[in-house]
Amino acid sequence: MRYIKQIGLVLGLLAGAAGVAQAAGDLVVYSGRSDKLVKPVVEAFTAETGIKVTLHSASSTELLNKLRVEGARTQADLYLSNDAGNLEIGGQLGLFEPLPKATAESVDARWRAPDDTWVGLSARARVLVVNRQAEDVDFVKSIFDLADPRLQGRLAITNSANESFVAGVTVYMEAAGKEKTRAWLQGMKDNVGKSVFAKHGQVVNAVAEGKYAVGLVNHYYIFRYLNQQIKDTDKDKDVDKAHEAGLVKDAIRILVPDQGADGMGVAWNVAGVAVSKHSKHKDLAKKFVSFLVSEKGQKIFAEVNFEYPTRADVPTAPGLVKDIKVADVPMSKLGPERGATIDLIEAVGMP
Amino acid sequence: MIKTKIGPLGTVAGMVVLIAAIPLLFVFYSSAQLDAERWGRLWSTRLPELFGNTLSLAILVCLGAFVLGISSAWLIARRDFVGRRLAIWLMVLPLAIPTYVFAHIYSVLLDSRGWLGSLWIATFGDAIPVPDLYNVFGVALILALASYSYVFLMVHAALSRSNRSLEEAARLHGATPMQVFWRVTLPLLRPAIAASLAVVVLHVLSDFGAVSMLRFQTFTLSIYLQMSGRFDYQAAAGLSLVLVGLSLTFLVIERFFRSRQRFYSGAQGALIRPKPATRGELVWIWLWLGHIMLLAVILPLAWMLDWTWAAYRDQLIGAEFWGYAINTVTVAFLAASAAMVVALPVGLFHVRRRSLASESFIQMSSVGFVLPGPVIALGLITFLLAVFSPLYGSLAALVMALVIRFLPLAVQSEEASMQQLTPSVEQAGRVHGAGPLENLWRVTLPMIRGGMAVAWVLVFIDALKELPATLILRPVGFDTLPVRIWIEASEEMLELAAPAALMLVVASLPALWIMMRGQAASR
């Protein structure tokens, strides 16, 4: 008898589980960014409009797969990605609803889809982090100098499966040609041997400790590190003021590569958002997007993670390098060329 | 006398197996669309490396788990010493720590600023670089630490059940203790060792967490990358098919060897009592066990506590955190209970009617374990959307995926306990007028209660830790602890990953307690 009761209980629970409708908010966002970076702006939106937003977080690529397989059955109203490549692929698969012209055009043309299916929310640059004590690094002016044998054993990079790494390689391939990029990858591979890092944060740490002379990272990891240093040394100090006054005398400096008149410019990538084609709340979703690209929304984005706002009229966080020359490769290339980039990376055998 | 009578039991078992095989059908279907040319390219470019990596990893992990598991099981089963009960607990605790947490913790600890990294530098200076984990040895170390407990558990159980008479006979005939161990004890343990190493190998073949954190190209990682990075479902399915082939070959070989090894002994034989350890032995025992515990339990736990404390201090642990914990336990509870129930017909059918059909049912039900989680999730999504769409996006879909993934664990342990069902006992029940169902409730189920409990616990613990399928299939906004760990760790927010990992360990404790109590009672 006891078993019958127990099993009955289990079956009852299962049946209940099947029927449970998730208590989701008014809007569902498939989010490929860390909650910590998205939540502040979501909370501001809810406070202003009373519209509740549920974040469904996972990796950007995985969520795009999910969106694609679900098709019309999806519960997602919006898709937020940390990589322009995914947004562009999604746009081409017809998963997104075009945004209103007014919303799209408030964002710099470089940082949105040509067909307005997605807009960028915050931009990041692929830059170099250099140890101040490192000798014989003055020759490093360009990304391509990382292949120089003088950096043998002194170069720190992430593994080549990193989404930012792949997107960067796509840009260099488009801007400088496939052969040059292949040679560059080969040279970097010779320089790093088999030791690469899993995370950008580890690259910055290793360079700061003097284990490596130069590292290739997204710019905000350098600022996260510097901020942590300030916080650790003096808890009461105002971080923003410290940056502005140049108080940060740390072991590392930032080097923006490929600048100057004939420089290629740095590789950019953006995190962005799109409205799902099969959303049942398209108006609300569009309202959310227009909040994200509004001055208020952009300001929050710029503050939480030291990224560049995608609106020209919103100031960057204090301490960030301004007026950077950017490689002339449209974001829309990051999608269709990703396969070719991975092929190239694998052909070289990057770790 | 091969009779293929299916009967009602077989029909039910068949239905369970059919549902469990949904992802496999998806794999067949998708890989059927691969043309010969692309198969050829896969064979020549990808497969040699993947075979090499996966097999060498499996062998290294088995070696590691064998050494760690058997040595600790023998010491604990055969010697009585201070802290023995505590030792048993600490030996099974690694089961509560997911492989991706292990990988993550050790890559942080071995960082030049981490505890182990800075200790290494203090000891050896800069002359010898700190070893890193991004190679086959590093991944093998992580997986061996995460899985040796399976060997420990099964071998320890077998040792505690084993009979004194055989070893005593050997001693009487003049064998040294070493000879007794190699010639009598170890051969008697062969079924337990084989079964536990099989579980270890299956965990290695299906592991996604450690290999993806450490970027070691095995089948699961490569399948995942094909699928999510390139949207190449067909290539992913093709690779999955090869992986399934590999795993089934292994399972069939293992079963073949196991089926020829049955050891019987009279029920009256006295059990071996552990000998009190001498003082010298005590030192060695704790030195050896202590090192294992340090690496497998104490260091990871200390790391979790340290970062959890940091998170607590910064007030990062909010109310939603308890929500994640409740979600995780709910899903694991439902999955474990459902798996325990649906495994019954499959196991019973095989024990009662040993036939080609029952054997193939068992093999088919094992498929879930070897298919990578993302593939199971995708197969299930495709199936549900096409056939039974109301279920999609609900908790039930997630529970279904977890049951498919972990069904083999349940089937294996229930089947093992059903081996003890002597037909005569059931026949006696029937003779006394019980119908088949009453017989099931009143005779069969009580007899295999232990096996069912073990099945429940094994599935529960694995379901608690499950990541890849949960990431894809969970209802919107339904976050579990593993999902949070993964999200926070991938954004390098360590202070948020640690409390979730710690919570996972705490949630597994009651389940481990049930299992350990069951083991103690069976002695």
C-alpha cells in the first residue's frame, strides 16, 4: 500500500509539473549576456513603465539555436546577444522583426543591421594590454606585430573558441586578407605554444604580474582590473575620479593597436538586441528596445561595464580612451563569415 | 531456448525504451542527411583526433579512478581506524560536485594567484612553470577526482559483503596477505570493478562540463561546437552516431565479460570484520586517504566557502538564490522518481525473460547516457514540437529529458538488485494466491527496495548537477543552480558561482545519506 501511495504521489506531481504555466513576466528576453550587466537597465525599464521583464539567460549561440528550432512556438519576445555575429545570422534566418526606423536610427549606423533587424547596445574594442615594465615591446603597434618572434613566450591570449576572439579574427580577415591573417595566426601560435587562457580576466592578471609582456583582450577587462585595484587599495576612493585624475599607476597600460593615418583600426564587436518575429507582444518589445537605446538606457549600459555606448550623444565612462580609429568592416560581416573564420582557425590549429 | 515472448510486461518496457530512444532517432534522422562526401571529410579531418583524445582520456580516467577508488575502498572496508565513518562520507562527497565546478575550481587554484599556483611558485620558484590543466592529463585528473567515488562505492559494498571463508582458506594454504589480495580478493571483486569502471567510462564519454571548461576536444565538445557554433546539426548528428557506436561497443563488451563472471557463495558464511589498524597503519591510512580527500573534497569545499563568504559579505546572495535552489531540487526530485518507476519494467523484463529483445531493450535504454546533453535536448525539442507541442516549454519536458539521460543508471542498479530475486520466492507468492500485481507490490518490490533507493539517489545526484540539457530545455526564466554557476562562471563572476556550487553540495547530502544508510543496512 505504501508503494501505491508513493508512486501515486510522484505521478500526481509529474502531472502537476506538466500543467504548470511559468509565471513569466510580460516580456521574455533570451539573454546571452551576464545578468549582472543587463539587470540594471531592465530594472530601470520596469520602474519607468511597470512592464515586467523575464531574463532567460544562456550563451548567445545556444539561445539562437533554441530560437531557430522553436520557430513560431517560441516564448521569446526579444533576443539579446553579446556578439554581432549571432544577431546577423539570426537576421538572415528571418528570426527577427525589423525595428521602427526611429529606434534603429538613433544608433550609429556602424552598429546596427543594414535591414534594421537588430541594433547594437554597447560596443567593445579588441585592444592590447601591456606590462609597463616589459622590455622590448615598443615595436608593437599593430595587432599583426603579435606574430613577431620577439614575443616568443611573452604573449598571452585566450583560446580560439572564445566568441570575441573569433569575431576579431573575422574582422582582420576582412580588413587585411585571408593570407595575412593565416600567417598572423600561425605566428601567434608559435609564440604561445600550447598555453592559452580560458578567460580574458586571466590574461589581464598574467600580464599585470609580469608573467607575460603583452595580452590580447576586450578593452573592458583592463578597466575591470584597474577598478578592482583601486577598490582593493583604497575602499573610500571615488573610482571615477581616480581614473580621471590619472591616479591609477598600475602595472599595466592599454595599447590601442593599428591607429594612425595608415593603420587598419581596431576590431569592434557589439552586444545588441532584436525583436523575435514570433513575439506575441511586439509593441511592448519595441518599447523595450527603444528604452535600451534611449539616452537613459545607454547611460546605464555605459556605466555598468566600461563599454562604449552606441549612441553618439551619450558620454563614455570616465577613463576610457576616446576617438579610436575603427577597422572598416561592417558588423554585418561577422555573421556570414564566421564559418570561414572557424575553418581558418582550425586549419592553423590554434589552441 | 530463445523464446521471444513479449507479453504485457514487455510491451510496457518497450514503450519506455521507445521514448528513451527519441533522441537516438533524431540522430539517425539527421545524420541520414549527411552525404558520402561530408562523411568522408568528417572521417579524415575530425575523427582520428577525436578517437585519440576520447579514448586516451577514458583510459587515463579509469586508471586514476581505479587506483584512488580501490585503495580507499580496501583500506576502509578491511581496517578499523579512528574516523572511519567520516572517511566513508568524505569519499562519496565528490559525487555532489559537478565536473565543470571541479574544472573551474582547479583552473582558478592553479592560476599563479590561486592557492595552489602561489604555493607552487613559493616552492619551486619560477624555474618550473605551474602545471596547467589544458591537456589530457589535466582533464583526466579532474574527471578522476570527480568519478572515483563510483569505484569506491561499488567496490566498498562488495568488500563489505564478501565472505570470510575464501580468504581464510587461502591463508590456511600458506598464501601471504599480498597474494591473497591479488589472487583471491581482487578476482572476486572483478564484477564490482567492471561495473563501476563502466559507470566511470560512461561519465567520461558523456562529460561536457570539464571538457568544455578546459577546451579538450572530445566527441561531446566537438558535437556541441558543430551544433552551436556552426549550426551544422547534420555533422553534429554524424559525430553523435559514431559516439553512440563507440559507447555501445564498450557496453556490449563489458556486459559480455560480466555475464561470464558470477560468484556464488553460501548464505551462511561469516562476513569479514575489519581488522583494527595498528598505530603505524593508522598514520599511513590517514596520509593516503587524507591526500585524496584534500584534492577531491577539502580544497574544492574550502574554495566554495571562501568565495561564498565574499559574496555574503558583499550582499550578493539575494532571495532569488533560494528560488534557484528550490527549482534545482524540484527538477531532480521529479526526474529521480520518474526514472525509478519507469526503469522497473525494463529491468524486470530483462531479468524474467532473458532474450534478444530484453537485451536490446537494455542497450537501447543506455543510449541516453552516451548522447551529449545538447543533442538529447535538441532531439526532444524537435520531437515535442512536431508531435506533442503542448508539453513543450513546460517543466515536464525538462524532466523527460533528464529521465532519458539518466535512465540507464536507474535500470542498471535496479536490474542488479533484481538478480537476487529467486523465482521460487515469487512462485511461492503466486501459489498462495497472489495475482501478478499483488505479487509485484507485496513480494517483488519489497525485495528490491535497496536497488530502487540506489537508483533514485544516483539519478537524483546526477540530475541535480545536469547542465547541458537543462540549459536548453528549461522553462523560460526557470534557472537551476548549475545554470547559474555556468552563467556566472562564464562571465568570470566567481563570487556568484561559488554559493551556487556550495548549495548543490548541501542539496546532495540528504540523498547521499539515504544511499549510505541503505548500504549500511544491507550489511
